[in-house]
Amino acid sequence: MKHEYKILYVPPSGTTAYCQHAWIAYVDDTCVGHIHMEVEANQRIKFLDAWVHEDYRRQGIYRKLWDTRWDFIHKDEEYGGFIVYAWCKPMSLPLLLDNGFVEGDTCIYVEKEIRKLSSNELCFVSC
Ligand SMILES: CC(C)(COP(=O)(O)OP(=O)(O)OC[C@H]1O[C@@H](n2cnc3c(N)ncnc32)[C@H](O)[C@@H]1OP(=O)(O)O)[C@@H](O)C(=O)NCCC(=O)NCCS
């Protein structure tokens, strides 16, 4: 079933939590999806944090949010000549390729649990 949703634009206010532009898709006052963008130094823009709630996926919400952000950066001359980039997962990559982005390096996720060193474990000490 396709859901009716609206999109809210949240401009960056400059506070720590809101240094990014955000587009929020919402249904009945609840966020069901979002995307963000951050304007960086040297005329670069990072697209980030694409997410759609599992119950609302494959209904075109990500595509709609993406197009809204795309229109925003093209609507006046402010971002002309900037480079736009993103780190993608396989699910979000096709939309970027469709829009003319060129594939760069592959990034691999790694993780490790933080464990307490036992008291008799040797620890290298350096000043
Ligand atoms: C990726 C994500 C945002 C897509 O949201 P969505 O609203 O379901 O996407 P849409 O319905 O607008 O689909 C847009 C395009 O994305 C691609 N896509 C979306 N879901 C996909 C899937 N499960 N497998 C492969 N491609 C997929 C397709 O190219 C699709 O176009 P199509 O419907 O014409 O085939 C959503 O699955 C999600 O939140 N995933 C978890 C978080 C995540 O991985 N975020 C990306 C961080 S880089």
C-alpha cells in the first residue's frame, strides 16, 4: 500500500545539531524518512544519512527526497561549480548512478569490541 506523505525542509540553523540541511518525509506528524546534506570547505557538498522506515520502503520516498534535494541545489546560482559527493551503500548507489555520479573507491566497514585490559596484561606506556 502506498502511503500519503509530505516533505519538510529543515535549513541549517548553525547550532551543533543542525549544521546540515535536512529533508524529512512524514506521515501523521511522524518522520518516515530523511536525507541530509552538508556544505563543506572548498566548494564541496556531502549527501548523507538517507533513511526510510522499513514499513515505507520501495514506495519511491527516497527517490522523492533525493529529487527535492537535487532541485534545491540547482534552484539558484549559489552552488554552481560545487562538487557533490556521497558514500553509498549498495541500496542507495543506483539512484546516484542514474543521476550521473561516477563510482569512486569502495569503502569496507570494520568493527572491534572495546575490552578492558586485564591487570596483568602488559601495556605499552609512552609519553
Ligand atoms: C536505501 C533506502 C533509503 C531506500 O529507500 P526507499 O524509499 O525504499 O527507496 P525508493 O523506493 O525511493 O527507491 C529508489 C531507488 O533506490 C534503489 N533501491 C531502493 N531499495 C533497494 C533495494 N532493497 N535493493 C536494491 N535497490 C534498491 C532502486 O534503484 C530504487 O529505484 P527503483 O524503485 O526504480 O528500482 C532505504 O532502503 C533505507 O533506509 N535503507 C537503510 C539505510 C541505508 O542503507 N541508507 C543508505 C545509506 S548510504
